Amino acid sequence: MRLQGKTALVTGGASGFGAGIVRKFVTEGARVAIADINAQSAEAFASELGDQVFAVGVDVSKNDSVVAMSELVLERFGGLDILINNAGVTHLPTALEEVSEEEFDRVLAINVKSVYLTARHFVPVMKQNGSGAILNVASTAGVSPRPRLNWYNCSKGWMITATKTMAVELAPAGIRVNAINPVAGETPLLKSFMGEDTPEIRTKFLSTIPLGRFSTPEDMGNAACFLCSDEAAMITGVAMEVDGGRCI
């Protein structure tokens, strides 16, 4: 029960890596708010997990929506110990000059602007409490970029840099900020990363991962739990690769 008594918010928490983090946190004793643009899925997932979980619909790229989410979460929890910025999207594998402006704006709004917005509305609360843990779910794409995912790569590189600069600035306030860098996994975004989901493409992709498998939601939950627990009290500003050796 490493998170006993802690409160946590997980954006994009209704599926994929976010859902893995939610399940692990609940198992470890945390009370969790599942925030997702798909409010219906978030509600259904929350109903599986019991009274220590509740769902909230949010568009993390919109300030008004993040404000409404923060008000609900702070009302229900009376504060917040752990913030997980997990919500993210990608564009399909495309030559960088052919990605539409609409796709570019969407990737940057959800992957980048959301971190700024959640910081605006939750960091003051953590500062007041003198403690807190923020975890940004970045990607190996921000460390070892793949061709044709250019602007997605850039958004995750930004997230890694944001993690480090947030960690430096917020350390005196008792707030730790870390990131995890998963390799592609069995999530709704997998097909988008690969462009096409075929056995041949999967085999080619897996050949670049020394441990020979995709990341799982459970992998992300375990890493997130450690970094957000008191066991990691001396760890801040790291971007932990949870990638089976992909970035070696």
C-alpha cells in the first residue's frame, strides 16, 4: 500500500497506459480521479474500481475544461498529492511537411498545452501544501525520434524538457516532477504509431526492442507508482525509459 492516503489525478485515465496507472494506484491505496475526454468510458471504468475512484470528463487542451476539472477534483479530494499528465495523441506517420496545420495544432494542444494548463491549476495547491508529485508520460520518441512522426516526437521532447525545468523550479516548494518514456504498447495509439497494424510491421517494430515486446499498461503503472511514492523521495527531474532497451 505504497500510496495509502494519497490522492491522484490521471488524465487520459480511461484507457491504455493511463488505465494501467489508475489500476496500480488503486491497488496501492490511492484515491484516484480518472479524467478523460471520453467521460462515458471514464465512468464505466470508475464503476469497476470502487468508491475510492471517480470519473470526470475533460478536454485537457481547453482552459475552461481544465478549470472545471480542477474545481471538481479539489472539491472531492480537498487537495491533490499526485498529478499524472498522461493524455496524449499523435498524427499518423507522415512526411513532416505534409502534416496538416490542424493535426499539428491538435498534437501540440493535447501533448504540450495540457501540461501547462494542469500546472496552472494544481501547482498552487501543491505549493500551499508544501509537497506533491507530478509525473509526465512522455515517450521514447522524445529521446530517439522515429521518421515520419516528427511533430509528435517534438511534443514529447518538449515534455521531457518541461519535466526537468519544472523539477528545478518546484523543488524548493517540495514538489517532485518526473517523466516516464514508454515505447509503443498495446494501447489505442499503437496503430497510429505504426501506420498499419500487420504481423510484418509488428515484427519489424519489435526487432528494435531488445526485450522483444511492447510496453504494457502494467509496466507504466509500476514505474509511475514508484516515482510518485515516498520511495522516490530523492528523485526529481528524471525521464525514466520504460522501453525494454529501445533507447540503448
